Amino acid sequence: MYLLMLRIRKFEEKVVELYPAQDMRSPVHLYIGHEAIATGVCLNLRKDDYVSSNHRGHGHCIAKGMDMRLMLAEFYGKKTGYCKGKGGSMHLVDPENGVLGTSAIVGGGLPLAVGAALASVMQGNERVSVAFFGDGAVDEGSFHESLNFASLKKLPVVFVCENNFYATNSHQSARHSNNDIACLAEGYMMPSVCVDGNDVITVFETARNAINRARSGKGPTFMECRTYRWKAHVGPDCDVEKGCRPREELDQWVKRCPVKRFRELLLDENVLPESEMLELARQVDEEIEEAVIFAKNSPLPSPTELYEDVY
Amino acid sequence: MDLPVDKVESTRASGPAAEGKRTRTYREALREALAQAMERDSRVFVAGQGVDDPGAVFGTTKGLAERFGRQRVFDTPIAENGITGIMIGAALAGMRPVLVHMRMDFLPMSMDQIVNHAAKWRFMFGGRVNVPLTIRCIIGRGWGAAAQHSQSLQALFVHIPGLKVVMPSTPYDAKGLLLASIADENPVIFVEHRWLFDQSGYVPEEEYVIPIGKGVIRRKGRDATVVAISHMAYEACKAAESLEKDGIDIEIIDPRSLSPLDDELIFDSVKKTGRLIIADTGWKNCGVGAEIAARVASDALGYLKAPIRRIATADTPTPCSFELEKEFYPSSEDIIFTVKELLNKSPLSPQPYRR
């Protein structure tokens, strides 16, 4: 669990480091600050369970077992990337790991997860779908349409709302008549909880119950995970300097860093000694360095590949 | 799916089937295609508003729910965008959904999932996934259906790479193209015309596919090429009979698929006749006719002996009053007038303002 959180954090930090060189030409929406959610949820999933994700999807993809080398290659527009350079940072897919695709249209991924769950029921398998989305998706009709249908048909879906309180720079209070997102899901007759999205243990346990419930045919569950993004909506910088958000708000959330909190818990409870943590960090750094080298050394697609894969 | 490709090409768009041949209506052909696809392939299912109600989408899904169960033939909430996304998700997870809309006018509600998702999923992800989804939708004409229950929106979808668009005009093509659409690995917008549902014609009992992207010559002729889409193929046939009496011999091409379009069939015909008229069920402005005209102007201009003409609905929303409908919708009369005009066989009256 710690390893996975660290992997996501360090992967994103590497993107921050590399991005200013301007050879990674794809808009990046970084997951820093949200790590506990993808980690806590995905560690409960089987390889063949489905995940739909959004523009801020790097964390979900890593947590679902995707290869950081192929992800970075994709960000660099390389032929060896997950999507042969046609998707970029916002569009990642991996059918072998159940990743249905990351949609950069807000709310677009929810129905896909519901549809995959419908297929699971029709095929009589026990695959569960997880839809990851932000509080912005709650504004969309597809959110309500998806929740209604999943509940109507008792489909094996877990809706995971990562509420970081901002859709681009619009605060939730400027968009939602009811700021209690979890409460909306109750209206669709499904169990719904609001949890601290920066507490990986809580997320893990809540997700485990929800996923077990889905797998046993009892229908969908809704999880609102409150968290905060450290970086701007898009790009490697922070937007606090631009006045997009109050600095004090960010500072407070940084103090509640999910990785740091879990690290402290592991140390306090003597689960993992510091030396082993350092070793894990070294291992992750190595993996990421290898991914960077792979991505940078990979060939670009040839112009004629543009015309492939339309149909 | 390995279905035989039928080589029979009906040269007539309408009328009684050849003697001794099996005859079915357009609606029966659609229903038969759905039943056969579901019978053979457990991945196929049918969803949409009213597919299991007594009306059964103008009878095209009648009996399917009883035969295949309501898990495979089911009603949906009126949530076009969400339901379309759900069908895409099911397709990604190995199913082959057929989503049915009673009116094409409801597709704009699902533009996000069709345009931003279904059409993009294969390309955007480097060909690693695909969306085998068929979206059936129905256009109509007349009886005061007015602006929100009548629209021929095919051009909107033809514009989008990653989508296929088909518009069958005969029972034979309805069955063959529906089976082809369900078997296709890509999203297909399958556009039916309500005025065709009662038309009957030859429909083989066995399964067969009409290749998507392949048009057909409905009538061979030498004087002018009329590319006639969906119901306009009937209007063109009517026009041909009348023109024949005046010694004018038109060639009618039914493209059947609008995306991909059978360019070559059209070019070859234009090279022979030197005149082109496109009769569409939709609007003229940026319509399918404009695209066909542009392709011919680009690739076969030297063969043209006359300007290209487009016959389309007036560039206004659809009216209700039957008096206004008569003005709005083109008919065989418009085709006759335009053909004669291009052949300089009618007094050169100014073009009607709407054409």
C-alpha cells in the first residue's frame, strides 16, 4: 500500500520535474494529493475488474497495474505508449488491467463503468466496475443518469467521487445547490458514505465493503472521498500564486498529506521501519528512472500512423 | 462474424418482389435481423425506450422480449446520453448492444457519448479497444411531426471520423445492413425512414450482410445520375418512370452507406452521364449532398456537362402545417423538374428559392 502511494506520488513529481523541458507535449492533470483514493480503492480490485477514469487519471492507472514506462511514453507522444501516442496524458487505456479508458469529458466515464457492470451481469461473471470522477462530474447529467441506472438494475458498480472542491477554478459552493454529494446518491437508493479521502486506511476499508457488496450482487455503492489537489487544474505548477485558491487552504491540506500520514502511521505502529521505507523509495525512484529512459528513447510514430485506428 | 455477403443487387427500390421470391416488409426485415443476430450471438442485446412495449418501436422489436427475455431486450430510462454511455461501456466489456431511438431527434441528447466517446475510443487509444455499438434511429416525414420529431440529422454524424452511418432504403438492405452493423467492430448510426416500414420486397430468410460502404445502382440510365438517399430512392424511382415517358433515362444510385461513402460508384456513373443530382432527406446547407457534390467536383469535374444540383429539405426547421410541409419536403416532382432543367428540356425557369 505504501509502495503504491509512493509510486503515484513520485511518478507525478517526476512529471513536474520533466514538464518544463517542454518535450512532454500533452496537458497533464496531476494526481498529487489524491493518492490515498486510487490506492485504497484499487488494492481491493481484481486484475479483471473494471475502472473508468477521468482527465486526472494517472493515479488510477498506476493503481490498477498499468506500466509507468508505457504511460510516460504516451505522455511523450511516443509510438511505444499505451495508445501509440494518440491519447497522451488525458487518454489512457489498458483492457488487460480492466481500465476502460480515461475520458477528459467531465462525467463521461461514469456511464462506461455502469455499462461494463451491465455486461458483467449479462455475462454472469463477478467483475466489479469502479467509476472514478471528481466533484465537477456531479454537475453533469451523466452523473445522475448513471447512478439512477446502476441502482435501478442493481449493478456491481462502486462510484468513487474524489471531491477536491474545485472544477478547474470553480469552487463547489458556486456550482452545487447541495454541497453534500454523498447525500445525492442516497436519493438514488444506494448506500452512500463520505470519507476522509486523505486517509488511505479508511478509503481501503470503505472500498472493500463496497466492492464486496457489488460482487455479491447487492448493487452499487457511492463513496465521496474528500481530498485536495496540490497542483493547478492542469500543468505542473501550483495555481495559488495566480489567486485561483487561498494559500491557507492549500497549506492546511498539505499538512494532511495522505502519503505523509500513512508513513507516520506505519512508523508509529512499527509496521515498517524507516530503513525499509527508504529502500522502497529507492526502488520506486529506480522504476521511474527506467520509465523515463524508456519513454525518452522510444521512437515517435510515423506520420502515416495518423490514418490508422480510426475504424 | 462470418456471414455470407449477398451478391444479389436489387435494381429496383420498391415494388413487388420477383415472383416466387420471399417477400417481407422493411419492419419485418429489421425484426428478423435482430432476432437472427440475437439467436446466433449471445453478446447481442437490444435496449431503448419502448423496445418491449406493445408498440415495439413501430413493430420492429415485436416479440423479441418474449423470445429472448427482458434481460436482453429492455426498456431504458429517458436518459439518452447516459444510456448511450452505458451501451458503450457494455460494448467495451464484450457485448454487442443495439440501442434504439424512436426518433433521430433524440440523438442530439447523446451527442457527448456518441461524438466524444464512441467515435473516439478506438483511435484515441491507439486501436487497443473498439466499440461495436449499433444505434438505430428513425426519421419520418409528414403528419405534422414538426421540428422536433422529423429531423434527418445524418450529416452531423457523417462529419465525425470514427462513426459509420448507413441509411437503408429497401427491406433487403435493411436486413443486410443491420446484420452488418451489429457485426461491425465500430459504432454505426443506423438511420431508418418511417415511410419505408410498410414497403415490401425480397428478403432472403438466411442471414447475409450488405457491406457497409458499398452503394448500389437502383436503375441504370444514361442521361443523368441521381444519388438518392433513403426514402428519396423511392421518389427517384417514381421520377424515373415519369421521365422515361419523355424519353429521359436517369441512373439512380442508392449509396446505402453515407460513411464510408462509395465514391467510385458515383464517379463512374457521373463519368457516364455527365450530370449529377443528389436527393437527400436532410438539409442542403453542409448536408450530405454538399459532400458528394464536392467530391465529384474534385475528382470528376471534367466529366460534368451541367452544374451539380442538390435536392434537399428547405433550410428551415420542419413545419407542422401540411401546406407548409408540401413546400418543405422535396418529392419526385423536384427530381423531374431538376433533371429536365439540367438537360435543358424544361423552360429555364428560375430555380425555386428553396432549392
